[in-house]
Amino acid sequence: MPSKTDILDQYFIPARHQLIDVAAFLDRVDRHEGEEDFRIRALRGAISILLDDRPGRAQAVLEALSDHSAEPLDAAPFQGAHGAPPESAK
């Protein structure tokens, strides 16, 4: 079974890169005018989950960024996915 050091040795640099990428994304959003929408609010909420020092963070982030609405739409408003639940779906 790998140790914490083994895991850090293997995955720290990629995780560091991903965190810097998210920070750069947030900086880009902050530099521009306009209203924030549900996607950035959902992302910030998911980031707060990362700061919880408890197991199950990956599942909690996935759940926070998932649309749990049960009723199908009559028609999709666009082609594709938002990647975060619209606030009306919560």
C-alpha cells in the first residue's frame, strides 16, 4: 500500500498545476465586467468543499456541480451542458 509520501511524490505536481489553472481562471473572471452567474457561484461553492478536512471531497464536489432536477425539460435551451446546476434546479 502506498504511503502519503508516495502519493505526494506521484500527484503533487499535477494537483499544483490544476490549482494554479483554477486560480488563473478565477482571475480572468474577476478582471472582466458583468454579472457573475450560477456557474461561478457553483464553482466557488465547490472550492469551499476542498477546504473541508474530511474524506469524500471528490464526491461532494461532484454532487455540488451536478444538476439534481428530476423533471425533464420540454426543450433544451441550448445544445450542451452548463457543468453546474442552475440555481433554479437546487
